[in-house]
Amino acid sequence: MKKHFFLFFIILFSPFLFLDVEVEDYINSQHKKIFSFLNDNQELFANDKTRFLDQFEERFSKLIPPEEISKRVMGKKFFNLATKEQVTEFNEKFKSTLLDTYSGALGNIDSTNISIDSHKYLSEQKNKAVVYLNTEFSGQKFKMIYKMMKLNIDDASSWRVVGIVLDGIDLVSIYRKQFITLVKENNNDLDSAIESWSIEEDSLISNE
């Protein structure tokens, strides 16, 4: 009797224990859309970069929303000190540099070079998760982590990446330190720091 109850328990709950791959399925579907677009639109990239980036943003932001990342790059201190206009300006500046940089870098990567290893939830509500991925850039293999959250978007809850760790390097933390440095170099002038913002293309694969 105990044996039968145990088997029933396993069968009843196994979909939740072993088949809960919603977050992984979402990432895989978005990766496919992003890389298909990059592979199919190299000519558009060369001939009309503005149009290319507008279309790239539509796909990229459904996985990695620039506005969510930019808030974390500013950090709580400067985000609270900044005016709404400054927050908006930095978001636009950050978004344009992020999309420009990453579209170029990701254009050299095939979707098959990014695979999901595993994931785990960080809350009982299963609205926060970390996803572990294996990646390969320029012949080098890296471990990557997506920090995921379910955000309310268009009256629906949807997974989004709010942080990326590449081979132990937290990219948002690196960008935040860069922003803090810019603020200091510009004598705490947020407008000048925002205007000076840029992202190096090799920041995707290097912290040097």
C-alpha cells in the first residue's frame, strides 16, 4: 500500500518537478527569433542601420528589456536622485548603445552556440529564476547566467532577463561601476555623465 501511494505521489507531482520548463521554453523561443532576425537581415544592417535597430529592438526587448537593465545600471542612488527627464534620457541613451553593441556582437554568434543547462526558481511564487546557459563566442566557451523575473507587461505577466552574468562577471554590475565613474569624472553632473555613456562591444565577452 505504501509503495502504491508513493508511486501515485510521484506520478501526480512529476509534471511540476520534471516538466516545469516554462522559463526555458520562453528563452529558447526568444533566442530563435533574435538570431533568425540577425541572420536574415545582414543586408538591412549594412544599408539601413536605424531601421535594422528598430526591428531588432522589438525582438531583443521581449527577452532583455533595456529599460529594466538601465534602471539597474543607474543604481538606486542615482535613479532616485535623477529627474524623470534624466531617467528617460539615460534609458534612451543606454538602449541605443546596448542595441547597437549587442546586435553587432550577436551577429557573429549562431543560436546553436547558446544552450540552456538548467534553471532554478528563487521564490515560491516562481516569478524569479536563474537560468544557467553554455555559450561559445569566437571559439571560447563560457558559462552564462540569466537573472529572470516575471514582469507585468501589457496587462500580462511575462518572463524577462534583468541581469546577465558571463563567466562569473556580472555585466550590470560592470556597467553600474562605469556609470558611477562617469558621474564622478563629471563632478556629479548627471546630464554630463549620461551624455558620456557608451558601451564597448567587447564588454559582452570581456571585463578588461
